[in-house]
Amino acid sequence: MTAAYCVADQHGLRTFMGLVKSYPQLAGVRFVLGVAEAGFYPGVVFYLSMWYPKYRLIYRVAFFSSAAAVAGGFSGLLAYAIGFMNNFGHLEGWSWIFIIQGLATIVVSFVGVFALVDYPDTAKFLSAEEKRFIKQQRTLDMDDDGESTVTQHILSAFADWQVWSMGFLLMFINVPAYGITFFLPTILNNFGYDTAISQLLTVPVYLAAAISMVNVAHFSDSMKIRFPFIIASALIGLAGYIIQITDASTGVKYFGTFLAVIGGYSGFPCVIGWLANNLHGKYKRAVGTAIQVGMGNLGGVIASNIFQAQDEPRYILAFALEIGFLCMVLIVAVFTVCAYHRANTARIASAKRDEINETEYAVGLYVI
């Protein structure tokens, strides 16, 4: 329910962005919008983690995240259509993009206020037996909060190495993901297409990314591993960005944008879910996920400033930076999985010495 109110606040502000008359007004409203939406994504990930066990979580996160990719595709269509509304109601076409999207989402968010419940225990549509089943499925692979205080759990999240490692991993994967998202119409326009056609050409790219994201998450949950899919996604993104800095034909470069967007989007749910899987206790998981997503959003700040006008039309420097950040994804992911593997090995050895049953110590093992 809190998430629904958060969405209503965000898109109320987004609607007002369509009514501003100057850059300072736009920047001011956008700042307040950023404050309003800061807790939304980590809140959704935490919410899903309270309903689904670890090896069913990534698939749900991917379904939620793929909505952003689908929205990106429809935004291209919407931007093309709204381009014909320029000067309608004495407003420019770009203003109507904010107004229409904002109002539509506000309507949906109010439905969410009444449809969403906080936890399985408070869900009136579940029977007592169904509530017990959900709780049992989750407790099979997640420790509870124990006897520690809320403050201790919050501090433990800040002191946990994996929170910061995963935060940097998300930041590094977000730079190429956000970079190609922010500037894809401009990139396609520099391929020689006009503005309207460039908007339309973004649609199949985002739809392909959404399909890939859900499929990657499905196989990640089915195989109960995260690391290989993050590596594979980064390598696909690398191939796409390398194509962009070559002298390849326009058709080949357009194909490269598919690889770049798919690579950036597909690994995203795995990175988010990897940390959520390995943080035990709902308070620590909530704070740790918020830290991770907060660090990840810094990738958007970087991405919005690397495509410079003086680098048109090829944006060699921007694409080279995207390649560098994807290489950092590979490095941090390898470091993290090695640390997890070492910790798991130590825990297994200790459990065997103490003759602890495998089903008991398996709960504390890190997901790889």
C-alpha cells in the first residue's frame, strides 16, 4: 500500500513537470520527484522478498523491471504520437508526454492502494492454510530477525561488505543501461533516421530487452545461480557497445543497440535479487536493498553526462566509457562470487566438524 501512495506522489509531480515554463522550475520539480521516488524500487524488491522464496524472487523482480523496458518501447510510440500535439492547449508536445503519463499512472496507483496488502499475514484473500504455506516456503531459506534490535539490523546492513560490493556492481551495470536508454533516440537519429522514425525504432529494442530480462530471470531461478547470468549479460552488452565504436554499417549498428540494451537490462534483476537472496532478516534486507539501489542510481547520474554534443555523431568517448563500466561489472562480479564461495566453503567445513545436518547449515549458505 505504501508503494502505491509513493507512485501517486511521484506521478503527481511528473504531471506538474508538464506545466513548467522555465528550466529552474523543471529542475526544482525534478528534484522533488527524485525525493518522492527514491524509496519506490527498493521498497518493491523488499515487498516481493516478503512473499517469495529466494529461488522464485528474481523472476518476479524481472517481471516488475521488464515493465520499465516495455514502457520504454511504448514511450517511443507515445512520443511519436504526442509529437502531433505540439501547441495543443497552448502547451508544447513534450509537456503532454509528462501530463498524459503522469495522469494515467495516478489512476493505476489508486487501484493499488486498495488492491495491495503489506504482508501475507495481513492478506484477507488468503486462507490460514495458504498463509502458513507462504511462510513455510520463505522460512526454508531465510533466517528471521532473531533477537537483535531494529537499530542493530540497520547498522549491520551498513557494515556488511556484500551490500557495498553489490551496490558498486549495480552502479556499474546501470551506467550502460541508463546511458543507452537516455540517448537511444539521439543515437538512432545520428544513424541517419529522422526524429519520428528514431522514436519508432526504439520500440523493438525495448521489447526484446523485456523478453530477454524475463527469460534470463526464469533460468537463473530454475538453475539457482546468479553469477553466470550477470557475466553473460555484461558480455552481450560489451559486444553491443564495441559494435557502436566501429565503422560498421547502419544496419549492423542498429543490431548492436539490441545487444547493448539487452545486456544492460538482462543482468539488472539478477544483481538486485542476488543481494536480496543473501541478506537475512527483513530489516537488514530492507536497508541493504535501499543502499544498493541508492548506489545504483548514481549510475544514472554518470550516464546522463557522458554523451556530449561535441562527440556527435559517433559518441566514441561515451561508448568507450560504457565498455569500461561493463568491464568493471565483470571484475566486481568475479570478486563477489569468489568471496561468497570462500565463505560457503568455510561454513560447510565448520558444519561438518560440528556434525550439523546439511538441511540446517544450507540455510546460511550464500547464493552463487
